[in-house]
Amino acid sequence: MPPQAQVTVRSPAKINLGLSVGPPRPDGYHPLATVYQAVALYDDVTATVRDDLEVTVEVVGDFAVDVPTDDSNLAVRAARLLQAEFDVEEGVDLTIRKTIPVAGGMAGGSTDAAATLVACNRLWGLQLSPAELERIATDLGSDVPFCLVGHTALGRGRGEQVTEVMSRGTFHWVFAIADGGLSTPAVFKELDRQRPLRRVEAPEVRPELLSALLSGQPATLAVALSNDLQSAALSLRPELASTLQFGLDQGALAAMISGSGPTCLFLAADSRRAVDLAVELAESGLCRMVRQAEGPVPGARILPAPISR
Ligand code: C5P
């Protein structure tokens, strides 16, 4: 593919259908066995080429004020990493249109980094293969490789080693987005504080989760979901327990903290029930906003260029 002067990439949020966490490694990370699913809640990253070496970022949309625009922004780090590794002699202006909650346990920052890798690969004509992009993604964060591939996948190591998992049909999710975020390191730390570490087993994916995904039945999936980080997230934000219970009382098949939280996720039996649940949650006053999305969906993808005359 030839380079383009402007590219927009759409990249999904992730949820963890199972998240099993082992004891911390010497490098501080926790070994994981997780099943990721990409859901149809997206950030769009537009990259415009610059003829100097600058990398700039502007953030617009629902959560714009919560996102840093300095060098700590993961999308900026992604662009700079590609620039440095491949001696790129151009820069980029990035515009992130955010729909995914920030620090919400849905990989919002990671997916912006994944989108930026895909966008800059095209913008700068680097022609890196998906495998090369995945290798670079690993240096940016544990969830970034999954955001590139999307669909449903098993995550091993610290979450960065992804392999696709078979999943049938479409599942209907509702998300209750809380006020404020939760720091992922703080949630892992709280988990370590709660558990007698010598007794923590190696992380494992529950076989019933994999068979539930193959069945395509939401009721079967509902009883196979699990998240080791849930109790830690709830001890840092106890009020989230009421949100989870409210969703169950309104007919959700399952209610769980998303990743490290504080977003609460609910599995609905079908799309109509997902709408009903979303309306009830929105009216409950228990959360900042409510979103609905189906999964699985693909990872970061270039959008077709707008047609111009
Ligand atoms: O990989 P990433 O930078 O997204 O991780 C953010 C933080 O979450 C890490 O610095 C670490 O504190 C925690 N983490 C962990 N074990 C993992 C993934 C993340 O302890 N497998």
C-alpha cells in the first residue's frame, strides 16, 4: 500500500471474559491467563503527516478532558517508538476521538496506541507486517497486541501473547461507566494485598469459558465469566457493588467488573434486553453514563478515506 497524507483508524475497546491472575513476577508484572473480547465501542485516531519530526496529539469526544496530551499519552509514545525504530524523517499530528472510557478497565489508552501504530505504518509507508506491529505493540503495554488483532483471544504472559479463540455468534453487552477511573497498578497491588501470595496458583483459563464461547449461548457464557481483579476493584470502589446488583435485578444474565474497573459490564440475553437494561441503568443515577456494544469485533482497522470530488 502506498503512503497516504491522512489516515483514520478505528480501534475497539476490550473486555476480559475470564481474567486469572498469578503471583507477581520479579519485574512486577503479574502472569495472566485471560480471554479478551473486542467490543463495538471505538476510538478513532486520525493521523496527518508533518514534514518535520514533531508528534502532536489533540483529543476530542466524550472523555477528552481526562486524557493527557503530553508525552505520557500512549498514542504519542506509539508514534515516537515507530519513528525512532525505523528512522522515520516525518512527524504526525494525531487527533483521537474518544468514546472509550479513560482508566475504565477497557484498554482505551492501549487501543489508541494500537490505532496509532496502524495509522503511522500506512502514513509513513513503513509496510510493517501484522506480526512486526504486534512485536512493537508489546513494548507499549500488555493489552496493545490484542487491540491490534481484536475478535476473541487468549492472552498469556502479562497479557501480550495473544492467540485467537473460536467463538460463535454475537454477545450483547451493556457498560455502566463510573465517575472517575481506577489505576490498574493500584488494583493489582490491592489484589496482592488481599491474597496470601504463597497460595496463589498459576493462572488458568476455565475450560467452561472456552466451551461457552463455542456454544454461542449467552446463558452458558454468563456462568463461565470470571475476573480475579473484581474483589480488589470493589474494595477500592465499594459503591460499584450496588451497580452490579442493580443490573442483575434488572435481568442481566451476568454482571462483572471490566478488567481493573471501574466500568461495570453486563451480559444481556439479546439486543432488545440490552437496550432495556441500558435505559434502566441510565435512569438509576448509579453511573456517569451507559453504553451498549456487541462483540466480538475486529481489532484496529483503517477506515476508507472520505470520497472527495
Ligand atoms: O502493561 P501495561 O503498561 O498496560 O500495565 C499497566 C500496569 O498494570 C503495570 O505497570 C502493572 O502495574 C500492572 N500490570 C500487572 N500485570 C499485568 C499487566 C499489568 O501487574 N499482567
